[in-house]
Amino acid sequence: MTQSLVISIDAMGGDHGPSVVVPAAARALKELPPHVRCLLHGDEAQVKTEAAKCGDLAGRIEIRHAERVIGMDEKPAQALRRGKGTSMWNAVEALREGEAGVAVSAGNTGALMAISKLILRMRADLERPALVASVPHAQGVSTFLDVGANVDCDAERLVEFAIMGEAYHRAAHGVAKPTVGLLNVGSEEMKGHEEVREAHRILREGGLDLEYRGFVEGDDITKGSVDVIVTDGFTGNVALKAMEGAAKFMYAELKSALTAGPFSTVGALLARPSLLRFRDRINPPPAAPLLGLNGLVLKCHGGADDRDFAKAIRAAADVAQSGFASEIEQNMSRLPAALSTAAPADGAA
Amino acid sequence: MTQSLVISIDAMGGDHGPSVVVPAAARALKELPPHVRCLLHGDEAQVKTEAAKCGDLAGRIEIRHAERVIGMDEKPAQALRRGKGTSMWNAVEALREGEAGVAVSAGNTGALMAISKLILRMRADLERPALVASVPHAQGVSTFLDVGANVDCDAERLVEFAIMGEAYHRAAHGVAKPTVGLLNVGSEEMKGHEEVREAHRILREGGLDLEYRGFVEGDDITKGSVDVIVTDGFTGNVALKAMEGAAKFMYAELKSALTAGPFSTVGALLARPSLLRFRDRINPPPAAPLLGLNGLVLKCHGGADDRDFAKAIRAAADVAQSGFASEIEQNMSRLPAALSTAAPADGAA
């Protein structure tokens, strides 16, 4: 018998709340096998009303009433203080209680990181969970981390990101042996700061079971040079936002160019289906995992529509049913030996 | 009488050498006043042949023969060892000798930084000259530095970048009082690592004559939230390359979308003039200064055509004739006081 999987969902999160999340759950469940069920946390009346519009969900969803909701603008510290009993809090707590195998929320990212850390505790020795971005490129999608806020990362933290990111990429994209690169300002060994050079040595010589390809540069993220790109949370956050900003700017300029005159406008109308496909191509996948926790939490972007959120739920099911956690466990257990093998920086060899 | 200005040019640099650089000089000189002249360093025969095709340049150019050229792939250390007597070396040396007011090269960036540093020496206490990127946004262009390779930057270095970047932005874009922001992962004061928070304090409280607006994030670079964005050379290099990569990826996807079928292709043909204007809009200005040297050196991108290189020469003339150097001098002289004013991190106030 296939083991059942329960997905714990914050039904109130995101810009649209239950009006998007509930239809998204219904849509995802239609494509997922019958052993997958959803636990929906939120205002019971609202969630029920939305569920009633979604056809027969009997046996596939369970509604858990939550009195309150965390605001999209609340600071993490505030969310921790008054978070208990909110839909987000309860969605994560169901994970710790063993009622669910994975949690998904489109709510406030900082609050989700803080609440998840408090409830589930960190397994890796990080300030905060590492946040993954999936960046589209010509051949597929690359996994880029940390784009969260682990601002100061020593070499060991960077190696942990590599281990977790590699396992996630395999689970999410079905690549048997994802390649891994370390973000730097040049591909030569002498470049970059000490933490990066030390992490490079551990990844290359530490005997970890990773397909490590060495240093990569900023433009490799969208080239698809490697599957997984590792960096500290400061650089990752800045680079990700810089790319998003560049994409938005280009898109706005393109739009104004294509409505600049009658010929351009007719041209744009003719090319409309292609332009929409183009927009789909450059949009990143809607879900990102928080890595390093004792439990699997996925963040869906706040502006997600029901198609996006359904994708996030299916991604959650895929990752939860993969060997993700045990693969990370295995490689993490090799880390102490890797650190000591790679330790003699000067002298040896 | 107007003071004359001599622009010292590496005629062999870039992907195309004299066949682009010489016509570019001719094109730029046509638009520049008669007191501006160019010193062209390179293979005399080649440069003469190209100059002969460019009409009457009598009194506006002078050719200085250089035996050798620095290759685009040469490492900086190698360029230093065998650089003497190359067109790039001589172009920078003319600056030190007082024969020219500014030098321009489209050659190898690393070699140009190393040679400039050796010949001109640094005035700021940096590993290497700070490299500026000019990033287009909806309202104009932002000045982003350091995108070179000053990997480890303390707070004082970041403040120096702010001073130099602000003066450059005014000189290059004619903005009387450019606004300045410090790149961080969030706009709150507690975020970011120590160097960034300390630089923030100096910029806010140090009494420097700057229009400092506080922290900005990665997407502010293309939003035009501030004129000058300051960061360390590691983050800046990664962010710039990430943006360039994202833009290239989008452009490639757009191209393939617009040639995907007959309707799209016809549409793209109709919209072609707008699409070309779009491409021009998103292309950054071709010239970037190396900051922190005792002398003004501009790097033009290697793939520049003669229109681009002519723009770089005109930009060099603008900056050389501005109050750029003395403005930097003035604000730099306030830096020691700013550091001590801002010093009492804990305790005071």
C-alpha cells in the first residue's frame, strides 16, 4: 500500500487568501494520486465557502479553523509574539505534530522563516532557514541559494547550502546527479574572499558525494552552467533582487516599445501568443523551500494565482515523497570528515 | 582662452583594434570643440591607414607608435611583466607624464586596472581601482560601484566609493546633487553585516557633503531609486553579472518567441524599429571609469563599435573637463573627521 501524504496549507496566506488557495488545492488534488490529502488552516466559514465551489473534495481536504492571520507587512519579531493560533503557525505546527509531511504558505516570508525556525528548530547551524530561488534559464531551471538572510556565512555554512541545494534540486527536478557551483567573482582559485576559497577546497577535496564543478560567476545563474549555485545570503539576496529588477525593467521597456506606434502595436498583437509564452518562460517556479529545518516547509510567492499555487502544492508533494531528507542526512553526516580532510590548508601536499 | 584637453587612447584595445578606435576618435572629434585632441597609441602603419580613411584630422590627432599589444586573455600579472611599451601601457603613461588629461582603452579590464595602478598609483586606500557600472533604468542611468574586484571592503572603503561615485555621476550625467544609497538585504537599520551598518552610520552622521538616502536593495539598481549605489566589489561584481545574464537570457528568449511562427515573425518585423530602440534603451553606456587612481582612466567595453567608442571618448572629455577630481578631493578631506564623528558606535546619544 502506498503511504499517504498530508500537505498542511496556510489557507489565508498570500495576497488573495482562500479565494486562491482553496481552488488551487482542488486543482492540485485532481492531478495528485488519491493518497495525497490537504489540511487547510484558516477561517472555517471562508474556506468552506470556497471549497463548496470546487466540486467533490470529500476525503481529500480537511479544514482546521484558525482565528487569526499574519499580515503581509508584519515584522518577524511581531509575528513570533502574536503568531500562535494563526493559520500560518498552525500549518507549520501540524508538521511538527506529525500530522503532515510538508507545509505550504504564500504568506509573509520573514514571518514564515521565523515561525518555522521556532516551531521546527534548525538542523543545520544557520541563523535562519536558507531560502532557495529557482531561476529559469535556456535549458531549464537552476537552484540558487541562500537568497534569504544568512548574511554572514563561513565555509561550513556554504558547504551545507551545497548539500541541501543539491538534494532539493534532485527532488524537485528529477535530475539524478545535479552539478554544483560556488558563486565567485572569477573562476581562478586565488579569487574571492577567504570563506569562498575555503568552501571550494572542502567541496573539492572533502569526499562529499557531490558533482562539484568549482567557481561560477553571476551570469552563470541564467546560463545554466551548473544546476545548483551556492552563495551567502547577502550576495544571493542582492543578486536575486537585481535580476528580478532587471527583468521587470526590461519587460516594462519592451511593453512601452511595443505600444509606441501603430505598426508596433499591430506587430505586438500578432506576436501576442509568443509574447505570453515568453512571459511564462521567464517567470520562475512559484515555490521555494526553506532549507535547514527539521521538517519541509515551502514558501509560495505572495502574488500567486490558483494555477501558481497549485504548482507549489504539486512541488511540495514531489519533494515530500522523494528521498530528499535522507539524502541530506547522508551527506551532512560526511561533513565533519570532509572538514578535517580539507583542513590542512597550508603545509600538506 | 580655453584650456586644451588631450585624450590618450589605446588604439589597439578591444575586439576590433584600430579599425574601430580610429574612426571612433574621428567621429568624437567632429563633435568635440577644437581644443580637444587625441593621442593615439598603437601600430603606426595600421593607425595611419585607418586615419587616412577618416577625412581631415590635421592638428586633432597625434600617432605614437607602440610595438606591442596586450592580449584580451592575458592575466593581470602577465600584463604587468610584459606590458611596458604596449599601446595600453603607453596610453596610461602619457597621463602620468602630464601629456594628457584622461586615458581611454577598450582592452583587457584586469590588465588596465593593474597597469593603471602601477603607473598612476592609488590615491584611495584600495586593493585595486574601483570599477563603475552604469545601469540603465526607466528615468536614466544609475552609477553602481564597486563592480571590480575589491573583494574585502571595510566601512571606510564603502564611504570612499560613495564619495567617488557621487562625483563621477555629477560629472558624467550633469546631475547637480546625485542621491546615494548603500546596497543591503533590507531597508531596516539592523540588517546587513557590520561593514555595511558602520558605513551607513558614517554616511548619515559624518557630515560629508552627500545626499545620502540610506539602504537600498538589489532591485533598486534598475528602479532608479537613487543615482549612486554603493557596494563591495564581490557583491557588485556578482550582481552586475547576474543582471547582464538575466538581460541576455530574456533577450534570447524574446528573440526565439518572436521567430516561433509566421504571425510572430510578421509581428516582430512590424515592431522592428521599436524593438531596436528597446535594445538601445537597455544597453548600458559603453564607458566606465577606474576610480581611486591619481589620474582619470576610462574603460570602454571590448565589443564596442565605433559609435560606442566615440561615446566613450566624449564621456572621457566631459569628465576630464568637470570639477570631478577636486570634488573628490574635497569630500575625501572630510573623511577623517567623518570617521571620528561617527566613531562612538555604542554609548553616545
